[in-house]
Amino acid sequence: MSSDFTRIGGEAALRAIIDDFVGRVFDDAMIGFFFRNASRDRLREMEYQHAAEHLGGGVTYQGRPLRAAHAPHRIMGGQFERRTKILSDVLIAHGVDDEVRGRWLAHTESLRDQITGDAGSECL
């Protein structure tokens, strides 16, 4: 059985997905302000590593632990969900199949308590 990393098309496909995703979160009216002082290139690489590791791409995430990386920000539940919605939209736009998309989004949700202590919201 092939990995989800292979199923989406490998490194080139994942880098295209992450590039689109990072562009959208930087430009988003609801969450873009979190990234005003961030390096797009660094965020792209950390997002790539994190996703590639989860998807079975043989890559190890080299960034800070998620809780430590997000602790300085007061991320609300709706903002976490907005990021998840953007990710879902990007995965659909890039033709990621439903099974892989479902596992990726479930993995994202499983990280909620490392990013925010705030409950969910319907603000998408």
C-alpha cells in the first residue's frame, strides 16, 4: 500500500499544495495578521516538513514543538477552524482524494489542543 505522500504525487505535489496554502493563510482576513512578522519561506518549509512527515514521506519535522511555536499567539477556536477550512479548500483545489484529505484534516484536528485551548466555533 502506498503512503498518502505518494498518493498525492510526492514532493513536488506537496510543495505546490503547501505553497498555495501558505499564500492563502498569509492573505486571509481572519488569520493573516498572525503571519505579519513571519517568514513565508520558513513557514513553507515547516509546513512541508510537518505534512510530509504525517503523510509518510520519510521527512522529519525539524521545527519547534507545536505548542511552543503557537504559545505566543492567542489563537481562538474559530481561527484554528479557519486555518483548517483553508487547508481543506487547498486540498480540494489540488485534487487530493477524499480519503487522504479526510485523514489529513483529522490529523489537523487532533493537534487542536497544542494550538489553542479554545473550543470550536462555526466561524469559517
